[in-house]
Amino acid sequence: MNIEVDIKEMKGLLMELNEKVDLILESRETVSIMRLAENSLKNFLDEEPDIYSIQDLKAMDCCNSLSC
């Protein structure tokens, strides 16, 4: 009887451990995909022309803060 209780407890602990490992793996996969996307977009965006200059952005920020 005592062995059955121990086995059930161990199964519960193993299930918890499996859930935590799954969360860690999912998190690592997400980080890996984000890094891959960041590297891919960096190359793409480096080749794209700038739509706004720094001066344009400063003017927009100034106008937004004055509620134009």
C-alpha cells in the first residue's frame, strides 16, 4: 500500500517536471526564433532607405509635445 502511494507521488512529481521542461523548451524556442527574425530583419532594414530623418523625428516629437 505504501509503495502505491510513493509511485503516485513520483508520477505527480514527474508530470510537474515534464511541464517545467516543456515551458523551458518553449521559451528557448521563442528566444531562438526572435533572434533569427532580428538577424533577418537587420539585414533587410539596413538595405532599406530611411523614410524619416532624425530632424523629422525631432520635429514630430516637438509638435506632439506642444499639442499642435
